[in-house]
Amino acid sequence: MSRIKESLLTNWSLIRIVRLALGIWMIGWSIQAKDWAMALFGGFFLYQAVTNTGCCGSGACYTPPRGRRTTTAEATKEIEYEEVK
């Protein structure tokens, strides 16, 4: 139980606060306008804020930082050594 409480009360960034506010606003607006499809989107943003996840919560869309890329051929190429006497 304390783990859930810790996850809810820590690591609040600006984007997480924006998701929370947007979710609450969208749900409130959809109830007022009787537009239940918008409530689903609001619920989605609210879920993201509460669980601190994004669209790529599993990290499946991770891209490596820019730098020198090595191809498979370069990575598996054998190095030849020359003996110096």
C-alpha cells in the first residue's frame, strides 16, 4: 500500500500536472455537454497522470541518443593485428 501511495505522491513533473488538469477539465466538460466520447479521452489523460505513464509507458518507442552508429558489419568485423619487432 505504501508503494502505491509513494508513486502517487512523488515524481510530479509539469507534464504530469498538465495531464491531470486536462483530464479533469475534459471529464467535467463532457459531463456538462453530455458528450461521453470526450469523457473517455479525459479518463485516458487522468489515467496517465495518476499512473505516471505516457503513450509509450513500456518504453517501446525508446530511441538511442544521437552519436556514431555502428552497423552490424562493423560490429562483427574482425580486427587484424600486426606484430611489431
